[in-house]
Amino acid sequence: MAGDLAKYAKDNKIKFFLFNFTDLFGTQRAKLVPAEAAGKMQKAGAGFAGFATWLDMTPAHPDVLVMPDANSVIPLPWRPEVAWVAGDPWMEGKPVEQAPRNVLKKIAAKAAAKNMTLMAGVEPEFHLINSDGTAVSDDRDTQEKPCYDQSAIMRRLDVIGEICTTMTGLGWGPYQNDHEDANGQFEINWNFNDALTTADQLCFFKFMVKSIAEKHGMRATFMPKPFINLTGNGCHVHLSVWDGAKKKNLFADNAGELGLSKLAYNFLGGLMAHADSLVAITNPTVNSYKRINAPRTISGATWSPSSITFGGNNRTHMVRIPDAGRAEFRLPDNAANPYLMLAGILATGMRGIEEKLSPGKRLDIDMYAQGHTVKDAKKLPLNLLDAIRNFEADKVLRKALGEEVCAAYTKLKHAEWNQYCRHLTQWERDNTLDC
């Protein structure tokens, strides 16, 4: 914990701070603040024009003042004179209600008042591609089933190894790196933490991976579906709820089905009840639905859900229960805003606990092969517009997140959808030019 940023800078030879905040679309915004000004700026905040970012504001709005959270300071190991610090946007003496980090903090505080803390671990997948974005960076990475390919990950040891070593130095506890199911695709796992810490780390992780890849002459992309024939980039979230002191796992029950407590199943009940609207947050781009609703890839499976179901240690379902005391939510992708994603998960899960919702029947089947036989399995939306409309109609989720952030988010997402619809695709020309 840094506490006093000016002192932190002196003790750690920091010359600059990136005063950072994440907007509604997950884009990281920052001002580069010299260490000499950090103390003053810590008290006053760094000023931003909200309209210049993805916030629902106009040029007439006053400054957004980003107040740095000194507990979130992370030095940049590849640029040790710079430190990143997540901040909370304020305006006219009040927290900005549409700011994603503020939303997560608000919902986490409500859970804390009930002596509950959401703990989360993430599995962000990414591709290492060439600098122009047209192909994977390793032209020898061509196997039909490249997952866990030992030679392929060793050919990228310089990049993956530097990322992992950096995370070790930061104290995150990375414990495995692997080549994933798609050519050129990788994943790095680290220790779980409370939701806010994990969201901060995920934001920094994406920034770090891209920066280190650039250093090695490559480009890293977290795009949900960068190549139509390859498996997309998910961001699976491992979930458990602990007591306020983070000492007792409230999801764990040795006598419960698959080692989960009734509270855990109620949490999953809320998650599943709202999945078809929550998906507008967890899978927030046009491209996201090319991962969810993708045809079989060259490896033989998409590894992505298309229906709202849960199972045991079975990766074909939206929710997997890999072992006692936790559940894996396999729906999100890496276009998701980390703060809104975890805020939505916590809000729907807490609703499930409060209302004692049931997740329904566990399905011990291969959903990829037998999903068509499950008549009451609700399907996920086919596109972003349907997801946005579901989100707009979900009064419970909107109330939990806050009307201001929901109104801003849907307004900007509708604009994004309309912009997409004005784009003429090659598919349209190929199939309708001769009409």
C-alpha cells in the first residue's frame, strides 16, 4: 500500500505516475503525473474531460476529477521509473455514478454490509499476432490441436516468460502459463483476490501484456474472436463468496452437492436468471457474439457457451463446477470492462442469495453434442443488439447497478451498434451484389 504517493515515489525512485481510470467501454485513460506533483494531485485529483472518453457526457460538463486509490499502485517493471495507479472519477464533490470502478465499489460495499466478499480469479486469453494484425506471430504454430503445445510456448518464452516474471515480482502469484486452443493463443493464471483487486489487476494485466509484446516486436490482442476459424479469447471467472474478513469460504460445504453450499447455488441461480441480460456487459462488442455463437473451429470445439446451463467439471456449460468451494463462469470475454463485469456478477449473485433462487437442474451432458436435446435450456443472444435490449428490460439488474450507469452504457452501446450497421461488409457484397 502506497498511502502517500509523494513518499512512495521517493522510496521507490518513481519519476512519473499514470493516474488511471477505466471508462464505460473498458478503455484505460491516464494522465502522466510527475512525481513532484503527485502529492498535490493526490489531494486534488487529475482533471479529465469526460466527453473525450467513453462516458455519457457533453463538452459542457465540468471536469471529471480522478482521485487515485493509493492502495492500487503498481510499478511498471518494464519502465521502473513509472507507476500505475487506478483512480475513482468524481465530479462536483460526488463520485461519478457511471464510472465503472465506482459501480463495483458501491455493490461490493452492499455485499460487505451483509458480511460477504466476492473473491474472483480470472483466466484472460490473448493472441500474440504480427504487428499488422493479419496473422499469428509464430508461422510455425499451425497444428490443428495446438493446445498445450510445448514447442510453441517455448518459441514464445521471451514474451510469456517476461510477463510471468513481471507478475511474480509484483506479488500476484502466477502459477501457470499455457498455449491455449487456438494457434498463437496463450493464457496466464494468477492467484485470486477480492473483486476490486482482481479488476485492477486485470486492467493492468492487459496493459502489461500489450506493452511487453510490443517490446518484442509483436502485438497482443484480447479481441474475443480475432480469427474466424480459431477459438476466441474468453475471460473465464472463478467465483466464490467469503465472509467479510476473507477467512471463511461461504461457497464451501463438504456435505453439499459437488462441495457447494446452498448459498453458492443461490448465487448461481441469480447469475443464471440474469445471464441473457448480463451478457451485454460480459460480452459487450459486436465481435463478442462471433465467439459465443461460433461454428466449430479447426480444433473441433469453440470452448464457449451458447446456452444458459451449468454442470460439474464439464467445460461445455456456461457455468462449470470444477471442484468444491468455487464455480467457473465461462461466458465473459476480454472485451468486458473488468469493473462492470465483476459488478454485474456480484449484483446478480447477491440477488440470487437474497431471493434464494435455484440454478435449476445440473446437466451432466456434452452441451456441444447434446445441447439440442435440452428443450428448456435458454439460449444466449445471437447479437449485441438483442443483448442490449435484454439488458434494458432487466429492471432488477438495472436497479442493482444504478440507473445512471445503465442509461449511459445502453445509450453508447446503441450508438456503437448503429455505427456497425452503417458498415458494408464483404459478405454482403459477395451474397447480394447480383440481386
